[in-house]
Amino acid sequence: MSAPIYSMAFIAGRVLLPFACGYFMSYLFRSVNAVIAPNLQRDLGIGAGDLGTLTAAYFVAFAAFQLPLGILLDRFGPRRVQAALLLSAALGAVVFAVGSGLSHLIIGRAMIGLGVAGGLMSAMKAIALWLPKERWALANGVFMTAGGLGALAATLPVELALEHAHWTMLFWGLAVLTVCASLTIFFVVPERPRAASQMPGLGAQLRECGRFLADRRFWRIAPVSMMGMASGMAIQGLWAGPYLRDVGGLDRAAAAKLLFLLAAALTAGFTLTGIAADRLQKRGIPLSRTMVWGVSLYAIVLAVMASGWTPTNPLLWIAFGIISNTTVLAYPILSGQFTLEQAGRVNTLLNGVVFGFTFFAQAGMGWLIDLWPRGADGSYPAEAYRWTFGLALVLLLLALGWYLRGERAAQALTAGRPTE
């Protein structure tokens, strides 16, 4: 008996939209510290190094759970896994709200990271289950718009909320919203029937994950995805706010407005990347080439930011938002080289590597900035950001060069030519 065919309206309303609620919360949690950073520094008495470590605790737990997440997604399906995980994020928000010191907040932030670890990967698994392969890039791009909306909610709306309530009350509200997202996924998303005989045992899955990590196809694309996404998330999720205040000389309200513009561009960028990749594929241009173009443009934007030239120019932040996540195309590129049953694990392995490095990117930026002395008003000099963002640019260019070298070698091997 063949599987029933579902309409796009059904898939969008009953599958993609509920998962989008979870991804919305994931990005909101990821980005909120960019706005509440001054509050945290004031209440906790911490500098850039501690602030970076606190915020990046999210990425440690997020990355550490990616391997078991992939196994769980492939064995139990995205609906049940994501609904359960979001409850951990809600509990983490409560711990963050009631925490009395830096260590308590780090624990809460890590619990949040664990709880939203499946925000994107569960949706990608659902997309792989419900949609044909040629629609994955478009669906991924449109779905990720929900993340951009979460980033939007973490800017001006949060700044306005802080005018009327303490940041701890904000996290109580986020806990309630996260529970609602969990219940929506559990009760609205249907199960996609799967043949149990196609799923290998747990031991076989773990051994297969080891083979993925040893596969040259994985490490051909992982570095550029790591450097591109990690630097983008580290800046958008935290350091854009301090950069605008310290280098751009903006007050909190003006900085929040530019952060809102950045998040709006990020939202548009997710959708535009998916649409552009989908249309270019139809014209015979592969996803890999589209990704390379996007990373090259992102490198130019990062160079301008590192130089400190026009740091408050809205066009700079619009460009950053639109193209900083172009390397998200690495996921459909990589998963398309493996079977459908392997898609959850290979994507979560890549996600684990990316987010594990993002911890070092976000915390490391804080450690580097902290090498320069703070001014009387608590700000850091422009030179600190110049060196920090400049290092991110160099690493991105090296990773892009590695990817291009691997692509040329793969093409030569396919054509039967010896590699240089």
C-alpha cells in the first residue's frame, strides 16, 4: 500500500508551522543576550570574557547533544523528540530567571541550549520525511525565517519589555512560551509512517556515525560551515550590541534599533537564500556554487566591520543579516550525499561541529576583547573589535580555500583525472 500524498497546505500548517514555533524560541534565546548584556554586566559585575562564556554556554550543551539527537530523530521521529526537548529549555529559562550568581545562570543557559538543540535539526528531519529532495533547500530556507523572527523578537521587543520589567521576569515569560511551543508540536504534528525494518540497531547507528566523521565528504564542507555560521551567530547573538555601543558610539535604544534591522535582514536572508538556491538549482547551478558566492560576499562584509568603517551604517547590517547564514546550504549539500535514513545523523553531526565551534567563537571573542582595557564608561576600544573580527575573517577565508580545494579534487576524481 503506497503512502498517502499530502498537500503543501497540509504540510505547511500541520508540520512546518509547529516546528517553526520551536525554532522561533531557539533563535530568541540565542539572540536575547545581545540586548540584555548591559543588564547582565551591571547585575553580575562581569566583563566581556565572562559575558561571552555565559552566553556561549548555550552552544556547549547544544553541540554536545547533537550526536544523540541525530540517533533519537532517526529512531523516534522529530515530533516526539522536539516536544520533549523544549521542556528542558523552559526549565532552563526558569533557572536563568531565579539564578543568584554567574554559575547558576551558566547552568540555566546550558539547559536552554540543550532544550533547543533540536530546533533546526528536527525540522530538517521532518522536511526530509515529508517533502521530495528537490524541495529541501527551499523548505529549509523558508522554515528558517522563523529563526529570523525569533531574532527580531529578541531586539526592540525585548528592549521595550526591559523598560517595564526586570530581565528575570522576561525569562519567566519565555519559559511559558516555550512550553506552549512544545505542546503545539506534540499535539498538532502527525506521525509520518516509517518502515521499522529500515532502521538499524543502536550499535549500528553509533558505528555509522563514526564512519560519517571519518568521511572526507563531511570534512570537505564542515570547516567553511563552522567558520561562516559560528562567526555570524557569535556576532549577531551577542557582540553586535557591544560593537555598536563601543565602536559606533550608540546608546542602548539606538543600538536596539539597528539590531532590529539586522534581525529583519536575517529573516529575509533565510527566505531569500532558500528561494535563490532553489531557482539557481533549476537553472543548473549547484548549491555548492551558490554557497561559495554567499561566503565570499560575507567575507567582504566582515572585512568592513573589522575595519571599523561606517560601523552604524544600516546598509552594512542589512548586508550582514542577509548573507551571514549562507553556509546553512551546507546541510542540504551534505545530506544529499547520504541516504534518507542517514539524514538526521549526518546533519546533527555537522550541527554539533558547527555549534561546538560557535562556543569558542562567541566566548573567544569575549576573551580577545577583554585583552584591551575598559574605559571609564565600561566600553572597549575599537582596536579590540578590529583584531577580533579580523581574526574571524582570516579563519573564514582559510576555510573557504579548504572547501574549494576539496571541491576541485572531488571533481577531478569524478572526471577520472589525477589531483594535483
